[in-house]
Amino acid sequence: MMLFHQRHRFAVTLLLLSGLLPLGPAEAAPPKQPAFKLRLLKKADLPKLQSFFAQVSARDRYQRYMGHVNKLPGCDSSMASKSKGEVAIVAVDPKTSAIIGMARSYAVDRNQRAEFSLLVRSDQQRRGIGRGLMTSIIDHNRQKGLKSLWGMVLRSNLGMLKMAGQYGFKREAGEDFSTCNVSLDLR
Ligand SMILES: CC(C)(COP(=O)(O)OP(=O)(O)OC[C@H]1O[C@@H](n2cnc3c(N)ncnc32)[C@H](O)[C@@H]1OP(=O)(O)O)[C@@H](O)C(=O)NCCC(=O)NCCS
């Protein structure tokens, strides 16, 4: 009899440890916080943007700006101007409120097309932030009635080209041998 109790207690301990027996409500895990939040860029964000840029590797800067850039360029530090059909969306770490990614687009060709750019902090890549920003910038431009979205991408930027392909962007020849254009019909 004693042996049975001992064995039973041992079996229950094993089941609890292996997660096969449910824990009581007080011990349930807290709900998971999303890894990032998306919102529009605000005027007060400039210091956060500079800190974001400082944590982007030279390689990622080169892929974004297609040149060696040491300072946050004016095009990315300015507020988006609604009159120019611009939008700037940032991905924010919900715990620290640090900016960890940014997408921008601005309308060209009399509001027919919008050009987009994406940048995710180097240590935060491959966590779905680029996809979140891309989806958001596509939705925004579709809602505004633009016909297409396009971007210039280095031919060597295989990550961006793969993601563009997953969204259905078509690849076209670029201005020179090192770049290509990707475009998505929004209609
Ligand atoms: C391109 C970039 C925005 C992707 O951001 P990210 O947050 O890493 O992207 P995600 O984690 O959402 O990944 C989305 C998809 O992109 C593709 N991808 C992204 N990085 C990749 C890599 N290094 N290698 C292969 N595929 C990659 C994958 O298909 C991935 O989907 P999967 O993880 O299900 O396979 C980011 O790498 C970046 O900021 N690069 C530097 C700037 C740049 O190149 N901008 C684009 C020109 S404007």
C-alpha cells in the first residue's frame, strides 16, 4: 500500500514536470505581450530615431540608402508631410518604447504610385517586424487609392527581394546593374 502511494506521488510529480497535468489558475502563464507595436511617426520621436539609426549596421544602412551613410539622412528624420502624400510608420518595442523599425512611402506621379522604403534595426531582424511594416504600408496606400507601390532594391539584397516576392511584387530592371525595381499593383 505504502509503495503504491509513493509510486503514485512520483508519477504525479513526473506529469507536472512534463507539463501533461494542467496547473491551477493562479499558476497559469501571463498573456504574451506582442513583440512590437506599429504607429505613425511623431514629432517628438527624433531622439528615438537617431538612437534607432545608431544601432543599424553599416551593411543594413548601405542596403537601405544604397551608399555609405553615417548620419540619419534628412529624408528619414523629417516628419511625413500629408500634403505630399507621405506616411512614416514606426515599429516600437512595447517594453522600452524604442523605435526598432520604420517604413516610409511618398506618392509620386500625381498620386498614382507611391515609393516605399523599409529599415529594421539590425539586432531585431527576422522577427516579423519587416513583414508587419510592409503590410501596414501596403494597406495605407491601398486605402488612399494609390494604384501601385514600388521600391528600388539592390540586386544583392536577397532578404528584401524574397519578402517582396512573397507579397507578389514584380521585379523589373533598375537604373543600373546593381539595382532593380519591385512593384505591386494595389488595385
Ligand atoms: C529587409 C528587411 C526590412 C526585412 O526585415 P525583417 O524584420 O528582418 O523581416 P521579417 O522578419 O518580417 O521577414 C520577412 C521575410 O523576409 C525574408 N527575409 C528577411 N530577411 C531575410 C534574410 N536575411 N534572408 C532571407 N530572407 C529574408 C524572408 O522571406 C522572411 O520571411 P520568413 O522569416 O518567413 O522566411 C531588413 O532586413 C532590413 O531592414 N534590411 C536593411 C534595409 C533594407 O534592405 N531595406 C530594403 C530596401 S528599402
